[in-house]
Amino acid sequence: MHSNYSTKGRIQPSPATNKGSKKTPSQLVKDQANGRSVVDQYSKPKIIQHFNITDNSIYADSTVDIDQPLFKAEPAVIQFTNYEPLQVCEQILKLRNKDKVARSVKIVPPDSKLFQVQPCKKAQKFQSTAKSDAGFGGANDIDNMSCRVAPGMEISYTIKFSPEAKSDYSYDLMVLTEREKFVVPVRAVGCRSMLDFPDILDFGQVPVKHVTEKPVMIRNVGEKTTKWRIKVPAGFELSKDEGILEVGQSEQLVFKFIPQESRAYRDEVILCYDQLEAVVAIRGEAHNDNVYLSKSHIHMDPTSITLYSHQYYTIVNKSQVPIEFSWRAFATDKEENEKKSRLNMQLSQEEAEERAVLEGQEHNDSGDESLDSDDSYDEAELQLKQARAREKAVATLQRKYQGIRKAVEDDPMLFQDEIFTIEPLEGKIWPNTEITCCVTFKPQGPYHYSCTAFCNTTCSEERLALNMTGQGKGPQAQLSLPE
């Protein structure tokens, strides 16, 4: 055999996923039962090394593409299923010459005691042809696994598998041609993982911003304990995204649909287990429901300075679900996030300024301390003391601004105004009911005031605007003396 050829295979775990094709959970269970899921993982032969074809053959040109082996392996994956320990199983591997000239091929004998490769009886007639050929480095390299195959013809081998236990086994069988070394995967699946899960999750029509729950059962119908993981898209939540199921065990999961826009949602949930993936269609349609304000504009009565006046309105819920409302200072989430971003930028600037002041003070203090220091401190101890003090001050400053930033992020941005107040600012309204709210006007001068608050509520994509206006009155006095 050619000196560049490696004669070692690999025992390894079964490779990753079936990402090339999307399958539903029921299709994946079916493919696991008949072994199809393993075959789908190897859609293209894996070439691990190329050789100089002129070193092994007088035919340098080939009609086979360079990214394809000269021989086609049938089947592409040698698979063993439904076996028992210490029972010898056999599969036939055929290698067909795809080129237009005769080519040599060799299977490297497995270095694992679990697998054996033997030529079929029909292939014995090729051995004399192989021994008379000088390819593959001469007659000294010819062995029982090597032969020369005519164009379009095939050579067959028997793959024997002797399992020690009903476990999963994986081996890469090395096949050498005159141009490349490629792999024929050998996979033995002892106990198969299979999870029963719905193929479609349909929430139907739901009100926008309303949390809709859907309980789902996941059940282990396979032959071994299986660890699972689920990825959900944006707009959906899951009560538990990973877990472990024993054989025959089931568990209830709760999916939540929280649409923020009035539109149709179409997406995919990914169910992962045993290095496989199943795709679950998830869908729902969000719509605005019948929730409104009894007034969109409130004009307050003229009110004297330091006094206050009231006006009342109602929030009406004519939907079939309970709603939650809160009065906000901004019309959209985008405006709220922009405000928080500006605040965070301002905090970063303030933190940088305070740190610069702190470093300046430390520099001055270090100079004064070096002048006042006596022989009890040497230079190294003084620098160490200053470094610890600086680290402590910087850590305190960082904790301070971390707390402020968290407060900014957690701030719901409720409505706040010195002139107009709304009560209550937030609450819950049951279906087919309403709640009365109060607007208080307290002017601080003889001016005209105007303000807008936005009600963020379930069942309405857009926030409901409430415009409030009022006129402040100054002192109303005149002299009683006649002119």
C-alpha cells in the first residue's frame, strides 16, 4: 500500500445532527424506529485525504469530480439495529467504480475487535487481478482487502459486527482509492431515543399583549433515558426548556404566547435530543380587542393657584379576558428605550467624570503622603497601600452606578407630572367591566397647561392617549373704594 495511506480507523460517538432536513417529531420517531435518521446524517461521502493519482495509476485523467470518491459506497452508511450482546451481525458493503477506466480500491482492516471486514465469495475472482497489478505501491502491498475493479463494476465486502453490549457504537471505515481516502461510516444503534411531541402548536386567535398558555405533554417512547432541550422563538415562552425523561416517563410543559403586535405569528420550535433535531410549527394570530377610554380629552375647570380640581373618566373592558393597564409617559416602547439609552449614556459620562476626579485626588494624596511618610514605610509598601485604596474606591464607584443603571432598566416609566396626576396609575380590569379613574389638576401659576398620558393596556397594540388641559387662575381681587 502507498506510504501516505493511514491504516487506522476511528471509534467515536455518533456525529451531530440531522440539520440538513427539517423533520417533525413524529417523522423523527418514525425514522428512529427504522434507522433512517442515521442515514440522513451522511448525505455526502467524506473525503479526508487526497493523493497524487499518477503515483498509483497510469490513468491520470478521471471523469469523476474531485470532490467525489472514485468509488461509490452502497449503502452510504453501514447500520446495525435490533441486535443483542455477543450476537454476530452482518451487512454487505458494495463499492462500485464510477470511472471509465479500471481503478484499484482497498479497505483498511478495522483496528477494533468489534468490527471485521471480509471479501464476499463473489469477489474472490478479483484477487488474481489485483495481485497482477502494480498499483498501490507494488505487489508487496497487495492483501486480501485490495482489488482492481473494471469500470461500472462493483466489489462486495461483508461487514461483521460483534457487540459486547446493547449500546451505541460508531466506527469510520477507511476506503483507499488511487486518488483519495474516504470514510464509510459504520453506526450501531442499540437503544434508540424517541420522544412523543406534537407536530404543531396552534394558539389560534388571541388578544394582543395577553398571555395565552398552552399545556403540552412530552413523553419518552424510546428505549433509553433521554435528555431533551427546546428552543422557542421570540414572542413565545416555555415553562421549562430542558430536562431528562426516563423510559415511559412523561412531563407537562406550558407554552406561553405573548404577542406585542396585532398580526399573524408563524415560527418554529426546535426540539433537540440525542444529537437530533425536530421542528415544531408554532403559530398564533393576535388582534386588538374592545378596550377603550370613555374620554380621549379632558378639559379641567379653571382652578386657582394652590387649589386643585378633579375630573373623572373610565377605562372600559368589553373583551373576554382580564386586562392589565398602566399609565405611561411615552407613546411607544421605542421611545421608552431611547429615553433609557440617553440616561445610561449620561450615567456613563458622570461615572467617567467621577473616576477622573477620584484619580486626581489619589495622585495628590499620594504626593502628600510620600512627603509626610517616615521610615516606617518603604516605597513598595506605600505603592501597595495606594493601589489597594484605589481599587476599593473604583469598586465602590462601580457598584454605585451599577445600582443606578439597574434602577433605570427596571423603571416602568409610569406617568409623572407636577400639574396633572392620574389615579390609579396601574391596575387590573375583569372582562366586561370598567374602572373609574380620577385626574387631578393643581396649577402652579396663571397659565394654560396641557399634557398627554398614554395608557398601555392588554388587548390594544397602541397605547391609548389621554390629552389633559387646564387653565390656572391667579388672584381674583379688586379695590372696594370708589374712584
